[in-house]
Amino acid sequence: MARYLSEEDAAAAGITIVHEPEAQRFAIHRASDAGDEVVGEAHYSFPSAGVVDFDHTLVADSLRGTGLSGLLAKRALTSNIAREHTVRASCWFIEGYIDKHPELLNSRD
């Protein structure tokens, strides 16, 4: 099983992480012969003014343990959405990622 340490590693394998604001998510896309497929997402909502809640994270079973969940969480937490709002994490994975990497939120201006 491949291990992705950076978005560049993932991109070399045809996997990209994109922000899809219309769906309120950061999505993992994988290119294949059958076309582009969504294989993961970090969904967010705005429960109140000035607050973004990362409420759900999912990665396809076949890609668990590859590092993609961490790359997805990092992308979401370093995005403009996160920088411009107070971050709340009702998703256990995002909450745990913040606990392991508090500098992602503490270094914001």
C-alpha cells in the first residue's frame, strides 16, 4: 500500500485534494481509467457567525492507512476558511489532528 507524505506525493499517483465550497467540503479526487472519483472528504458547516465546524471526515476504506486523511485534515485546517473563522471540530478525526498539530491553528494571524 502506498504512503503519501505530501500532496505532491499523492498528485504523482493521480490523487488531488480540492476545495469544493459549493458542497462545503475538501474532497480527495482520484483519477482512473473510469474517470475522476471522489474517494474522501472533510465536510464543514457554519453553525454560527464567524465559526466553521469540521463535522465529518471520510476516506475510502481502500485508502485508509495511506496518509491521505492527514493530508486532507492539514489542507482543511490551513485553508482560508479555517483562517477566517473560529474553528470547531465535531469530527473526531479533525479534533485529534488539531490535538496533534495545534500549531496549525495557533500560528494564524
